Amino acid sequence: MDTNNQYDSVIEKCRNTFIKKTKDYGTSWRVYRTLSVADQIYIKAKRIRNIQEGITQKIEDDIKSEFEGIVNYAIIGLIQLEINNDYPEDLDVAIVTQKYDANVVAAKKLMQDKNHDYGEAWREMSQQSFVDLSLAKILRIKQIIANQGNTIISEGIDANFFDILNYAIFALILIAEGKQ
């Protein structure tokens, strides 16, 4: 299976979970501010790191499900940045699905462009690196928020959410291949 198909397969699983949870809970995540979304991703990344470091687990969530959660929280972050307070908190599933899919299209295009330039270097990276890179991106998001959204030379919050999303997808592809 090639990267594009693997990417789509991972997204299909994450999307199905996201849509089902939206049907169960509505769009309760609409109350999250950008910092709260970043913190949700931080919690999941730290949990993966703890599992990787062999810290005894009392809850049986696995690394795969935590990466899937990171995918969906990154998309929540992107949707929230896009719509901010211009939409009501309670969104219809159809609107959420359209926004989810649009962000996936943008993330996949970014992945394809970077894969072209970097030659799929991510395939030789460790799962630990994906977690560490995601944690660094979260810290960047927090710093940008502390700077009232201003950057001098760096990319914005959205670029960091896109990178986190793609790192989690890469990790999930490698897990599916039995390499992580």
C-alpha cells in the first residue's frame, strides 16, 4: 500500500470515531479555546511518552488509540481556528464533517508536498521522535498564544496543528506496518 492509501486508511478510522463521538456528545469541544486543545494533545502525547518509557499503566488505553486521539484533537484545533466564535457551539454533524474533511484535504496536501521534498524521511523516524516533535509543536503553540498570536518569522498556530496531525498519522501508518 502506498503512503496516500495508508494515509486515507488511517484518516477513515479516525474520522469514523470522530463522527460517532460527535453524534454521541454533540460539538461540546466548541467550548475549547486554542490553549485547551493544545493541552488535550499534550496530555495524549505525554501519555504515549510515559508508555514508551515503561511507566506502569493503570488505564489500558494503548499508544495507537492515543495517536488517533491526537489526530482528532489536531483537527478540532484547526476547525476552531477557522470558525472561532463565528459559529454557534452546537454544530450540525454535516457541517462538522465537511470541516473535518476540508482540513484533512489540506493536511494531506501538505504531507504530499513535504514527502516530495524530504523523500518520506518520516519512514525512518522513531515513534519517540513523533511524540517529541508533537510536544515541541505544542510548546510552540503555547508560546504563540502567549504572544497574542504574533510571530516574527515563524509559522502560525495552524501550521503547528497540521504538523502534529501528520506526525500522528505517520506514527499510525508505521504501527499498522508493524514497525513501531
